[in-house]
Amino acid sequence: MITIAGFNTAIDRFIQIDALTPGEVHRVRTEKVYAGGKGVHVAQTIAELGEHVRLIGPIDAAHHSLIGRQMSARGVLFRGVEIEGELRQCLALQEEGGSITEILGQGPQLSQIEQDALLRDFRRSADQSELVILSGSLPRGFADTLYAELVEYVHGLGKRCLVDASGDALRNAVVAKPFLVKPNRDEISQLVGHPVINIEAAQAAVIALRARGISMPVVTMGDMGAVAADDTGVWHAQLAPTQLRNAVGSGDCFLAGMAVAIKRNMPLEQALRLAVACGVANAESNETGFAERGKVESLLANVKTSRLQAAPNARGEAMH
């Protein structure tokens, strides 16, 4: 079992329009509504790849049926904690040329009772799981030290914890030394304090994270692929989408692939191959945050991987 803390469940609206012009009236060509949030995206892709997964997250009365149906259909065990407020709304506007503008809602303020219920269910599920994932932003009410505290809790269980976060939540989590962190290009630039704009900079970043005690740091770089490090060295994997449809949620599908590979004890090169295939499978689909298994399998052979450097030691130096 894999447990996911997806504490900021959302409703995703994906809308296609001709062109986005500020201040003008726009007519919608197509509109689709999904259960969303990074935790949802990761969970449903993990289930699609054949692993048992439980998602812990908030749910409101208005969307209880929508989320419940989608998670059940996707094979996700969803433990929804009822909240009084409304789930956040996330809007993706895709223009005819393919560019996407995202508008992310703020989300509800969780009461102390609601926070306690989420954490109680998370700990109960983590106790029964082999792998734990902390995914996405934290709703209002939670301190930005929460992920760090949960990483330490998972450490105490003797289990591996994967973190996908940003800002202070990520910064604090890194101090607690989770097994894996997966910042994207913008998040790692904020974390290290300077732009990470190419593969060489991403390589330096994962080596620095290894030196800080992260066993498997991963940096995703959009169409440049992803860079990761572990005891075998620093690896790069890349596959450009042949037809980009909707890249929103691709990082979440990437994380799902990494989680499945880690649970199955796959070598890092193979893990990156699966993760990149998952990310591209989402980007080539119209749905937000879901990688279809058949599509992933068809892409695997086309992912290019290379080892950039031999294994760095604890001081970040290459071992030969």
C-alpha cells in the first residue's frame, strides 16, 4: 500500500477557448470538470499502474459524489475528511495554439478539528503502508512546517517518504531529510537561490541535495527531462511529447511513476524512464493529471537515459 497526503483537494476545470485576450468576453469551445489537486493526480496514476494506493484529503458536500465516483472508478481508496468550507477551484484555460493559463484557487481555511481529522487518518494509513507521499500545497490553517513533521513521523516508522512541495513547505521538509524530493525548475531555483536553467545546473542541484541527506533528489525540467541522483550516480532522462495537449499535472504523473518504481525496487535509471513516460503520457492527453497505463507502456522504449556522473559521496564529490 502507498499512502498519499493530498491535503488540498481541488476541482479542476479544463476549458478550451480560441485565444485569451485580457478584458474581453470569451466563448468556451469545450469544458471538462475533474477531481483535482496534486494528491489526486498522483493517486489515480499510481492505481492505473497497478499499485494499491490510499489518498487522504478533504472533501466538501457539494463535490462528495464527483470525487467519490472518480476515485472509485480509478481504483483509488479515498479517505475523505468532510469540511465545512468549499474545496478550492483550479482553472486551466487552453488556447487554440496550445498555451495554457492556470488560475489556482486559494482554498478553504481548515478548522483545528478538520486538521486533526486529516492528520489522524494520515497517520493511521501510513502505519499500514510501505511508502508514503506528501503531495502539493497545504491548505490554510496548516503550518508550513507540517511536511517536515510528517517526514519525521514516517522516519519513525522506518519507511520511505516522498515529498512534492514548494516554498517554505519544501524548504522545511528538506531539513527533515525525506527519501525523495521532486522540485520542478521553478521550485528548485527558489530553493537554491539562483536560476536552474539547464541540465548542468539541475545536476549540481541534485548533488547538493544529496549532500544535505536526501537519498534520491529529483529535479524536473519540463521538456528538458529530469535529473536525479542516488548511490549509483546522477542520471538524466528525457522524452519530448510528440503532440502536446495538456501538460498540467505532468509533474504529478511523473511522481506517480517514481513512487511505483521505488516500491518495486527498480534501479534509478529504470525509475526515471517510467516516471518520464508517465509525465509525457499525461501531456499527450486531454485530461489533467492522469497517465493511462497503455500509453505509458508505449512510450517507455522511447525515453532516453544517460548517466551524467558517477555516484557523489556525502560531500557531493564524484566517486570514481
